[in-house]
Amino acid sequence: MLASARQQRILDALREREQVRVTSMATELGVSEMTVRRDLNVLAARGALVKVHGGATLDAAPTSSEPGFTHKLALRAAEKRAIAQAAVEWVKPGMSIALNSGTTTYALAAQCAGINDLTVITNSPRIAEVFYAASTPGQNIILTGGIRTVSDALVGPLALSALSQLHVDLLFLGVHGMTAEDGYTTPNMLEAQTNQAFIRSAARQVVLADHTKWGVTGLCQIVPLAGIDAVVTGAQLDPHAQQILRELIDSLILA
């Protein structure tokens, strides 16, 4: 394949996925990783993409950039549903679970809404509305107070105070990004503090994140990769990322 054809394939993949990894593109194109890196260098010099650790994006978002909930809800909806369908297998009647604010945890809420005898703690008014609308017998919904962020999370002293008094069986945590170096991150400092309180409240923690979250870094670290018990993500996750996660956490589920 000519270099120009390879580079066009890389750009096509970027437009479809928003980011590409060197390892996966090398496999798709049937070339070495060094060849892909050279192609990325050429495209970056033209301003066609931005190189990041292990791959490239069409545009490198600032670490403090925080898209709104409605915008994120439309992104990779099918993958988020698949992740939710895999995660709901861990939820049983009689459990107490926590879901932080996020579009993948929102997808999980729809899967959990019909489960009887469930206590749900969340800092997301949108997630609470899913359970309120279902009106399933035996469900108790606890919505933390707090200040509402761009991503529709309730944060701040009221949220922290509420979470400090609770102990749940299972936490499902949505994140903005995850990398080997920076762990799980978010662009919002108050959300990072609230998510850390969620983690402290839970006997077991599960991150729900579509595969494009790998290689993305937000402004604030929530916790290192090894600080979470399990990750449920899309089957398209880069093989090298899969290896890193399997070495550091108890369980990696590819939906």
C-alpha cells in the first residue's frame, strides 16, 4: 500500500473513531508500528492530526475541557449499551449500588431500573430520574445534594458529606479518561473529589468507559489504574491497553 493510501486510511479511521492507536492501525494496515508512526509524523506536520501517547487524535482537547452531558450522550451509544448490558450482570436484588454521573452509567441505570429490592446512590439527577420513572417495587433512590456541573454531576461539600456516611456493595464509575501514567481522570476538580468519595464508600469499584477513553487525560486524577477492581469497556480497546489493565486490576470485561 502506498504511503498516501495508508495515511488516508488513518484519517478515515480518525474521523470515525476520534482517535487511533499505533498498535491497532499497524494491525489493520498490515505494516509495522514504525511505519504507522512515520505516517502519523507526516500527518501531524500537515496539521491533519495531533499526536498523543501511543496514537493520535483529530484534535487534542485541553485537559480541563468538559463536554456537556447531552453532547456525550450521543457519542458511541451502541458501545455504551453493550457495556451496560455486561455490567448489569453483577447487580442482584438486595444490593446497594452507587452510580456517579456519566453517560455510560446512565446507560447502566436503564438496565438496572427494573431490578427489585435495590438501593441506588447517585450524584446524577438524570440517573435518579431513570429510577424514579420506573417506580420498581423495593427500590430506594438516594440523590446526593450539591452544586451541578456542566456534566450534570452534583458535587461539592453536600455531596461529599452524604457519601461519607454511606457504605455500598458496588460502585459503577464513569470517567473522562484513563492512561497507564495518569490513571482514571476527570476535567473537573470537584468531580474528582466526589468520585474519590464514591470509591471510599464502596466495597468494590467498577469503571465503565468506552474504548476511546483510553489515552485521554483529564485535569485531575481520580485514582491510579490499580485503585479500581474492574473495568468494563468496549471490545475495540487497544490490545496493549488490555494487557496493561489485566496486569493491574482484578477483572477486565470487553463488551
